[in-house]
Amino acid sequence: MSYEQFYGLCEQPFSNSPDSRFFFGSEPHSEALKRLMYAAETMKGLVVMTGDIGTGKTTLARMALEKLGSDDRFVESMIVMVHTEISASWLLHRIAVQIGIENPSEAKETLIPQLYSRLINLHDQGKKAVVIIDEANMITRKEVFEEFRGLMNLEVPGSKLITLVLIGMPELEENIKTDPPLQQRIAIKFALKKLDRGTSIAYIKYRMKVAGAQKEIFSDAALENIYDFSGGTPRLINTICDNALLESFLMKREKVDVPVIISVASDLGLVKI
């Protein structure tokens, strides 16, 4: 028997893998999503969203991508940076593929006109190109930022031809500062905040409900403790709750209580001595 079966759940409620079904419209996340959609709607050009580890940046990015994908006015895509050695030529080529250029040139002097032609074609069709770049804090090469600046120069009267959304940890801001002209081209910049106490508790209850919970499994005191140990960071909340459900199941307890939360938090290194 799994803890899902023991507690009458349909699935695990606290996976850290992005899943739009579990998206909780907290005030910080709802506001961030509205800003991203506004930027895409109005073709603002360059958008920067930062946030600490575990605040839900990737989940939010995928939610924005899903919303854009449901509207045929957008040609949307997402690129995830996996290391710091990404070259400017690779990224330009990748963006070209994402916006629908079938045979992008390897030569920059040919690729840029291809990008411009494709973006003009999309604009003439009434479509809007939006590229979300997640883990953008991995971008450290100034040459990449210079190419972003070049893309921001592709425009028609009253509108940019492409919206770039850079999402990453706070050091992204410092990295962008290496290219002051690009920094000045940022149209919208904001930070994703952590959840407060009440919202954290509501978040836990919401995810439990989505997973099929028919009763309250976490005690009120346990919920308060989860916030205290997580500080309102969604990823930490998920990790604590998942481990707590497992531990309570192994002890055959009907409710997750404070001693279990303290034990789990200690195992995770969250208890300050």
C-alpha cells in the first residue's frame, strides 16, 4: 500500500515536477502571470522575471506557455538553459527553429535576415512571437546579451516583432548589467515573491484537494509548522509535505502532526540549532 491509498488520494499531491493542474493562483503567482500575459499581448520586447530557488518560476513559465498556446494569435515556445556555455549562435539558431524557420542558416549574416523575414511574416498575419527562456541566469556570455539586444532592434512602428521573456534566479539581473544597452531595453522587470503564511496553508490544502483528499490530513498546527520551516517557498513546502505524508503513513497515523513535521524538517536540514 502507498501513502496515496492510505490517505484516499488519487495521486501524489506534492510532486515538484511542473503540472498545471496543481497551479495555485496565489497573489504573487497570479500577478506574475498577468504581467507575463500583458507583455506578450502588447509585444513589449524584453521581459525579466527573477525569483529565489523554489519559488515556482518554472511552473509559472509553463503555465504562461500553456495559456499562450491556447490562443492562436501567438507563436510561443520555451527554451531551457542547461549550462553556462551556451553560445550566441546556438541560441539564435534555436530561437529561429522555435518560431518556425525550417532551415535556419548556420551563418549569422544570413540567419538574422531569415529571422527578420519570418517575424515580419508573422506580424503581417496578426501573430505574435513569444520566446520564454527559463534558467536564464545560466547565460553569462556578453555575446549572448548582445544578440538579444539585436533581436530587440527588430521592430515595426509601435511594436517589437518578438517578445523575449528571461526567467531566472536573482543573479540574472547582475548578468544583464554586463550589457548596459540591453539593460536599458528591459520593458518589464519584476521579482516573484514567496508565499505568506495564510497563502502557504491555502496552497497545501489546494494541492491536497486536487489530489483527491476528502478530509483534512494535516493538522492545523502541522500546517503552521510547515510554513515556519519552508519560509513560504513552494518547492520546500512540497518536499516537506511529501516526506511528512510518507512518514505518517509508515507510522499508520491518520493525521500528519507536528512531531512528524519536526522530524522531517530535521532530516532535511531545516531545523536551526
